[in-house]
Amino acid sequence: MRGDANEHSTASRAVEPDDGDAIIEFDRVTKSFGDTAVLHGIDLAVRRGEFLTIVGRSGCGKTTLLKMVNALEYPDSGRVLVNGEEVKESNRVELRRSIGYVIQSVGLFPNMTVGRNVAYVPRLTRAWSKEQERDEVARLLTTVGLEPAIAPRYPNELSGGQRQRVGIARALAAKPLIMLMDEPFGAVDEITRRSLQDELLNLQRRLGLTILLVTHDIREALKLGDRVLVMEGGRIAQLGTPDELVSYPADAFVEELIGG
């Protein structure tokens, strides 16, 4: 069992990674929607190649935190940096093309085949021949555990688990270093969910991806995360390894979450 009870953060400041290896940084980030404060002075650094899971109740700010990484939301104060560059000053189109984004509803284009969906982002930036596109789509489908033969099919011909895998393949097509995932497995059955979790862990380790995954499921957060960020009321309730959270919950809320 790693860690000590005194090491754990119970505020909105998280321990910085060593050796300058942070790929994503939140620097005193605040955010409100109207009169509702959503984030309160968040300080957080995400290590390159880390799998960070973010868990908390609805409305705690976890999805807003995720959206700030690819400029879907901007902080009211503070800074969000990706690869050392402030998101607010970045080219939004280029930033989003460099970050994979997977959501629960998948968001596949229903009028496009699986192959066209997977190749959508690369088609915007690369001049592929038909043979190159076919080969790259086949490689990506194989990477996420699908048969390349499904490439000519349409999303409505697939199961929920297959559509989710296609969504991950599409996110990987731009060869991102960062993947953002918002409740990606919430709409599939438990057996498929476990299979997708295992597949994602294998992908992350094999490709060296930095992944931020939002979930409401503490079991999923503990299974997937190198570290788990627990949020409550727009603040960091605790940040630590799964072992640390289980052994040394920071407060009654985290203890109840883990116990549940």
C-alpha cells in the first residue's frame, strides 16, 4: 500500500508532478455560470502518460473541468495550459484536432459509414489515397477490437458497445497525445462496460496516452485511474492513487463515496 495519510490533498490544490512532466495544468481556475459557481480555484497538474479519472456527484464541476482542456469552456480566472501553452491563446481548431474526445452518446455521424466516421478528422488535414484510408481505418478498428469488415456499415447497424469502440477509434485517428472521455461507457451494459474498460487500459498503456476520464462510478474510477480526482462542490476533495483513496479517505464524503 502506497502513501501516507498526511500526503493527501483535501483542498483545491494538487501536488505538482516531478521533473516538469505535466502535459495539462490548471492554475487557480475558477468558473461560474450566471450566479452559480462551478469551480473554485482549481490547481491541478496531469502527468504525461497518466490515466486520471475524475469522479463526483452531478454538478460538482468535473465535466466543466474536462471541457476546459479543449476550449469548449474557458475559465473566468486562472489559466489552463496544454503542453505549456495557455488554452485561451491557442488555435482552437488545431488544439481540438490534437485531442481525442469521447462522450457517452458517441456522436457518430449517422449518414456516414463506420469507415468514414473513423477517417473524418484525418480527412480534414491529410491527403489520403483510397488505399491509405482503407488501411488506416482497418488498423484503427483492429486497435479497438473490431473487425475491419464493419467499415462499410452504418452506426445504426452496430451494437452500443461497437459504436463506443468506433468512437474511440475515431478519437485515435488524429494520433492524439491526450484523450478526454466523458462518461464514455455509461450507456452500455455491465459486461460490455467491463470489456471496454479493459480494452481502454490496454490501449492507454500500449500507446502512452494521457487520458482524463469523467465518471460517476467509483468502481470504474478506481479500476482505471493511475490517480483518482474526487470533486465535490467545485473543489478537489481528494487526489491520490486508488490505494490511497481506499486506505486514507480525506473526509466523510470521500469515505462514503468509496464505501458505496
